[in-house]
Amino acid sequence: MSAGTETAQATAEAVRTAAAPILDGLRAGAARRDAEREHPFAEIRALADAGVLRLRVPVADGGAGGSVRELAELVVDIAAADSNVAQALRPGFLVAERLVTGDLDAAERADLAEKVRRGDLFAGTVNERGGVPGGVRTTLTRDEHGLRIDGTKYYSTGGLHAQWFSGSAVDDDGRIVGFTVPTDREGVRLVDDFDAVGQRLTASGSTVLDGVRVDESEVSAAAAVRTHPHGSLAHLILAAALSGIAQAASDDAVRIVREVARPIKHSGAARATEDPYVREVVGKIATAAFTARAQVVAAAEALDRHWERATSTSAVEAVVAVGEAYIGAGVQALAAAELVFDVGGGTLTGRGLGLDRHWRNARTVANHNPRAWKAAAIGAWLLDGEAPPANGLF
């Protein structure tokens, strides 16, 4: 299924070391890929082969046994190189997390561990366009040849890179069920039709399922409502992506001032790097990036504390921390992405520099969940001890 190959026992340090040169290449081509809508297929494949999905996987399953903090910091660094890639890998990180915090039987565990070890990538969504929110119109029906799936799913993040796609469907009895199929199976069509203003290369378009044959073993009961904080890693990864965008804006600000920007005539500075107000802006952007990363790290550590010694209180505290990080990283990323234009003049608005992508990317990630609802839920916990709902949005 995958071009990846099984490698020697991973460690968190080894994964980071293997990923570093790949991230350097991603960073160098990020603006051009955004402008030309060129998906980083080779780079994502290389990161998978470097074992990024194995960072959190237990050593017994062939992983590095890393912490949530180590994963979060890796995702921030990936996003700083190209935030599209961090988000495209998000489904894979979440699937791999099932080996750490999921409830798998022996056969499921062995099958998933094998896929992760060989570098397979994953995509999946329950989302569909139109209809009532959360509604499912994709069907699982039985005919004379067996089971088949028909329908179209949207927001299939990472789909163009994935070897496996998971979704939901309504069966002949009206029940919502889950399914997982290989993306190269007949009838599966991955469509590159995601047209958001930012994060254009997350491969989050449609997955068309046209008479896709499935085996009974590939169908499962629909996921039950999860208890806290099982859904929080998904939101922490988005917060990490926002943090990485802030860092990318900071990196670009430094580079632009050194290589492109000219001092204004009355500044008295010989170089833009000597202008005190340019220095102030660069400092503010760097502070925004630092703050966003610190918020993400603090939330990751709250999750680590919970998984080390789980209680009902630690679960909600972790959920709240992740919510705070998502809101805070969004504020910092949007601020950094706007401020980057203040390190120079009109030249910085040139499309060739691609600086607008930072704001577009941050705006798109920040729109994934309603931040006002998150803030209100945090306030309800602090004021009245009311836990956020366990509906997957916290």
C-alpha cells in the first residue's frame, strides 16, 4: 500500500533529526507552492518515511513512545516550514494516537501498528456538503454482490496523500456506521476541490465513493460520544499549526528585513535592520510566535499530565488548556501575520514574496472551530465548574 518501508526502532530524537532536512526543503518552497497550487507529495512522503507518525506510538508497537509535548513541538516546527503539511498529516497523527490512548482489541492493534510502522498515511471525515449539520447521506447498502458504499465526503484533509480513508455511512437499517477503505480501491476518487482562502494545499477536498465494495471487516459501529480529553489532540494540532504560522511570519520578517527591505528616507538608518521601529515590529512578531508556542506547549503538558494520572478533573483541565491554546495561538498568529507587512513598505505586498499566505493560512485554521464558543466554555468551567460538552469540538 505505501511507498514507505519499515525502519529501525524509532526515538523522538531520531524522528526529529530525520525530519529536519525535509523541513528545510519545505520551508524553501512554501511560498512558491502556495502560489502555484503545487502539493508537496514528495515531502509528505519523506516525512512519513522519517517516522513522524510513530513519534507518539508506544515502543512495543514500533514507535518512539514520545510525549504529547514532543509531538506538539514537532507539529509546530512542521507548520513553521509549511502549515499545510502539518494539517495534512493531522489525520495520521490522530489515527496513530489510537495506539496510545485508544481502545483497540488485539487484532485491531496489530493491524494499525503494522500500517503506521510502514509509513502509511490516513485521511477521513464524516463531513458532507449540504443537508443538516452533522447529517449523513452516504449509504452502505447490500446487493447481490455484497456491501457497497455510495456518497461524497468533504474536508477529507490529507486525502490526496493517504493510503486509507475512513468515513461514516447510513446502512440499510438506518444506523450510522463507520468504514475504512484503501484509497486505491475501485470507486474511490480523491478530488482536489478545496478552495479556501488559505491552507490551500492540505488536500482537504472531496472523496467520492461510487459503488465502493467493502468487506464486513471494514465496517464498524459508529464512534460513540467520547469522554474528555479524547478529542483534544485534534484541536491541539490545529493550535500547533497556528503557532507554526506565527513562527513562519517571524522567520520571514527577519529574512525580509535583512534581504529585501530598505530604510525610509528620514529614518537616518543606513540599513533597514538599524531602523528602531523595524526592530520593534520584528520583536513584536517574535514575541507573538514565542507566546503561541508557549501556549501550545503548556496545553500539551496538561494532556501529558492527564494521561500519566487520569482523573475527571485532569481531563477537563486538559480540555480547557487546549481550548485556551487554540484561541491564544489564533490571536498570536493573526497578529504576527498582519505585522509582518510593517517591517517594510509597499514592496512587501508584492505577490512574489507571498507574505499574504501567513494571514490567509492563520485565518483558515482559526475558522475551524468557533473560538467564541470555546471561550464561553472556558468561562463556564472557571465560573461554575461546568465542563465543556464532550462533542468533539473541545
